[in-house]
Amino acid sequence: MPTTPTPALQVSAKSLKRGEVLLKPNDKITSVYVIKSGQLGLFQNKNDKNIRIAELGPPTLIGEEAVFGPVRWAFTVIALKD
């Protein structure tokens, strides 16, 4: 059975300032992120409001689903602390 090649994952450093958005719903995930410092908030939009559902800090991985091929992200990820 033929398979579609999976693009290689990207590995890069990214610094965010408080309030910056890392990912938003429907973004295609092609990178895996590791939180080295600071804190990120995971938000879900309900009734036009961002509801915080988690706070993430070091050494959390984000986007590990991309290992299995490109997928679409479901949440908004915003830097809470530099």
C-alpha cells in the first residue's frame, strides 16, 4: 500500500514575550516545541471567549502530534510569562 511521505519536523528556537501567540486553532503543526523557560497558557474558545484550560511550563512538549504527520492544532497557546 503506497504511503504519502511525511515532511520532516522542524527544530528551532523561538522566544516569546508575554501575550504573544505561539499557536492558534487550525494552524498546521510541523514543529515540536519544548518549553525551556517561562509559561504558556492553553486556551479554548467558547462563546467568543478564550477559556484557559491549562498552564504549561518547563519541560513540557507541545505539538508532539506532528511526529505522525501534519495535523491541525485545536487550541490557542499564548505566552503568559517571558
